[in-house]
Amino acid sequence: MIYGFVMIECRTGKEAQVFEALKKLKWVHEVHPLFGEYDFLLRVKAKDPDDLAHFIIDQVRKLDGVENTRTYLEASFGPDTLKKS
């Protein structure tokens, strides 16, 4: 499994519609509305990078109102694998 973060830029006036659609996607674990260049930050989980790419291309980028996405993969030593001290 991999985790990643997807930043989403929306067309003005479509934020509420996109927000509701993003919350329904099974592979999206968190949706955070933002102020600034991007409108949403998603924390996502996928089987592998190819699976994540298909999710983004087939589901997110096709949503009415989504203008742009930027994706970051979480490092393998992310919060789910770090030992607690």
C-alpha cells in the first residue's frame, strides 16, 4: 500500500460540488478545504503508484469543476511506519 497527497484546484464556484464528490471516493481518506492556490488537500491510499494514477485520472480529474491536480507520494517512512519514541 502507498499513501499520498493530492492537491486540487477548482473552477471558481464549483468548490462545494467538488467537495461533496471527493468525500464519496472510497480511496480518499481525508479531504481538507484550503485557502490559497489550491482548494483541497486529499490524503489518499492506493495499492501502488499506478493504481493511484488511475484513481486520479479516472475519478478526480473527470469531476466537473476540477481544473488542476498535483500529487505527492508519502515517503516509505511516513507516519504509519515511524516508531513512537
